[in-house]
Amino acid sequence: MKTLIVYRSYHRMNTQKIARAMAEATGATLVTVDEVRPGDLADYGLVGFGSGIYGGKHHADLFALVEDMPAAERAVFLFSTSAGEGPENHRALREALVAKGCRVAGEFACRGEFCILRFVTKNRGHPDETDLAAARTFARGLVAA
Ligand SMILES: Cc1cc2nc3c(=O)[nH]c(=O)nc-3n(C[C@H](O)[C@H](O)[C@H](O)COP(=O)(O)O)c2cc1C
């Protein structure tokens, strides 16, 4: 299946590591959200949207892309890195995608390193090799389905 992965990553480039692992494992086309136009998504059978979680949701640039993309029955997946381990902060983007007619085929989330109080690093080293392996397995499973 022709697959596109769109991501936004800026704090520690954590989500970029996950996006790259997924793309390498599946042969998907990988782009940052700045590199894609809403109309481009029509060329793909499966589109992944991922970023860090900032203030409880995905990056605003992903919401802007979803808002501008034409409504269509499209298979999508969501992914993120965040302070937590689970996809509990995916709700807003999931709802935006569903409102555009998309079918959510899967969701992936893992911990990502972040800095608080300038000098204190949490989740140090994440995503690690185990997280990357899980991302590869997740993406392969979706593309094969
Ligand atoms: C400004 C800011 C806000 C954040 N807000 C949250 C949050 O609400 N919930 C959470 O779990 N993690 C939060 N984090 C942690 C990031 O989601 C985490 O570090 C993520 O891996 C960053 O992804 P990136 O390196 O791809 O940008 C925040 C980080 C930053 C810098």
C-alpha cells in the first residue's frame, strides 16, 4: 500500500526518530508537515500523522494540515512521543481526522525525552531501541493489513 508519513518534531527530535523508523520499516514516503500540501494526501492509500504532544495534543501544524485537506474516506494512523507512554493525548487529532471522513487504522505512542526547569531531563534516552522496534513492528503490521 502506498503510504505517507507526515510528522512535526522540534523539541528533541524524538518524533522524527519514530517517523524515520516507521518509514524505513515500510518503505513509506516521509515528509515534515512543512513539506506536504493538503492535496498531496490523495495520492496515498494510508497516511500517518505524528508529532510530540504539546499542551495535551499534537502540534498545531498537523491540525492546520487536517483542516485544509479535502474530506475523503482515507485510512490514517496517528503516532506521538510524549511525557507519558500511551495515546491518551490523541483524542483531538483523532476527532479532527474522523470529522474529515478518515478511518483510523491504528495508533502508536511512546515516551519521549523532554526538559523541564531548563536543566532537568525526563524520559532520558527515549525513544530508545525498544521504542523504535515497537514503532517498526506497528508500522509493518498496518501496511501489511
Ligand atoms: C512545550 C512543551 C509542551 C509539552 N506538553 C506535554 C504534554 O502536555 N503532555 C505530555 O505528555 N508531554 C508534553 N511534552 C513532552 C513532549 O511531548 C515530548 O518531549 C516529545 O517527545 C517531544 O517531541 P519532539 O522531540 O518530537 O518535538 C511537552 C514538551 C514541550 C517542549
